[in-house]
Amino acid sequence: MSDLVGRLHGEEGQVLVMVALMMLGVVSVVGLVSDGGLIFAQRRDLQNVADAAAAAGAMQVDETAYRATGEIVLNEQLARDAAAIYLDAEGGLDYVVSVLPDRVEVLVSRQASTGFLRVIGVQGIEVSATASAEPRYGVESAGP
């Protein structure tokens, strides 16, 4: 019996080391899950900005061409300006606006901030989003 007590008495500190390592693992997983959710939310918000900027650009229809021919054509300069104004108002974005004859394409990116990952030196992660919108004018049909 005293032999068993002596053997257990010499292993007292091992549990503390195991608990410390397990806590480090749990905190790391919680941090990654938390930062992952934060980054995905920022990416979703960036996608909303890209969608809105593309839609703002696609609303810039060349009214003279529409009245003359009935064809919906983008006014390329106004479309580019409208999308850029929207993106500039958002602030802190890198973006590219491409205006094609039939659509406006927007590519945006920014640094998403992190929380727990800052502890290991990761201050931010770049996220990006793309959107495309086609010009439309008026109401095409009132049906269901």
C-alpha cells in the first residue's frame, strides 16, 4: 500500500500539465471559430456592398438611345461613376469597376479584422467579393 502511495505521490504535477495543454487547445478552437464567424460576416457585408454598387451602376441607362431605339444600353461613364461613388462612400475598399455594354461588374476587397488571431500576430485577412448587374428600365410585365 505504501508503495502505491509513493508512486502516485510522484506524479502529482502531470495533471496540471495536461490541463494546461487541453486549455490551450480549447482556447485555440474557440478563437478560430469566433474569428471564422467574424470574417464570414464581414465577407457577407462586403458582398452586399458589391451587389449594391453593381446595381447602382446598372441603373445608369442611356436614355437618348432608349428613346430612339427602345434598346436598353448602359451609359458607360455614368455607370462607372455611380458605382464608384457608392464604393467611395463605403470607405476603406479596394475596387475595380468594369462596365461592359450589357452589364456592370464590380470586384471589391478589404482587410477583415480579427479578434483572437491577433494574439498570434494575424491582424486581418483579406476578403473579396464580386457582383454583376444588368441594366433594366421600366416594368416589363405586371403578371404574377
